Amino acid sequence: MDAAAEQAASCVLSGPAGGAVGAAYAAAASGFDDVLTFDMGGTSTDVAPIRGGEAETTTEAVIAGVPLVGSPVRLDGTRADSELPPPALGEHTREVLTALGLDPPEIARLRSSGVTG
């Protein structure tokens, strides 16, 4: 606890990270090593791929050709403005699923069964 208090800024994304780690644990306990986690809270939703039982990480600003919008929170007190509009619901589903290795027939099956939009 003392270490977290001394380095609070490094804990900013510990909630989403905790959700991914918890989902990886639950998936492994259920016999799955590769899953896509979905952690929905009151003000945010975090999605993370788990491959081989481990959460994937990145430091890229673009994933599957989609630019990431910066955090609206700045620790220096300045506002983080973005010219990018928020994505529409399901706008990047195909790109994300393709990047995760699903082929077009699998994606079509998920869409037709109502799993994705």
C-alpha cells in the first residue's frame, strides 16, 4: 500500500489491468487459455485479449488500424483534447476480431447470432 501511495500515477490503469488479470484467471479455471475479456463499469468499458493465459500489452497508439484517443485525465492539470470523434457502437468490431485471428466466416457467424453488432 505504501508503494502504491508513493507512486500513485503508476496505478492509474490498475483497474482495467486488474479486470484483465482477473478474467485471465477465471478463464484458465474454466479451461480456456485464449479469450477476449469485456470489463464494463459505470463510466468505462475495457476490452483485452488473453492469449495463452496472459493479457496482451501494447505501447502503440494505434491498434488494428484504429487510432486510440488519449486519456481525458492529465496528471499535470492540463486538458487532453482530441480531434477524433468517438467510434460508433460496433464500428471497429470486424477489425478487432480479424486482428485476434478470426476469419470472415467466423465473424459473420458471430454477427448473425447476435453476439456482435
